[in-house]
Amino acid sequence: MRQYARELQEMLRQRSPAAYRAFLVKWRDVHERGVAERLAKQSDSALRLRLERMILDMPALSDLHDEARAYVAQHGGQAATAASEPK
């Protein structure tokens, strides 16, 4: 699972819905049945918002948190999760 975590972080740093779809295809067996396929069918804007929220949930990506927080605030319609609040 180390490779999964490393590739997940690399993919999140790209902030690209296309990269996320490729990641989902590669790692579809790790997800619950059908989840990867459902996610891959979402719009680019929905995936981008999901990417930003995932970034906020990863302490290892704290250097991206300010930008992610701003993106979620502008496009998410809801406040970022408590875990993503500035400390």
C-alpha cells in the first residue's frame, strides 16, 4: 500500500481530473466494487472539488492546504472540513 499512498499524493499534487481518472483505473481493485467507475464518470468540476477536499485531508500535503481551502470555499458551497481548518 506504500506505492498506493505515494501515487495518491503525486496525483493529488497535479490537481487534475484526468490524472485522478487514470489513478482510479490503475487502483480500481483497491476501491469498493463499482466506486472507481462511478467516480470516473463524474464531471471534471466535481472531481476537482473532490481532489481539493482530499488534499485537505492529507497532512503530508499541508503545503497545498491554503490553495485547496480557497478552492473549496469558492467552489464547494460549504466550509472545509474541521480537519482542514488552520491550526
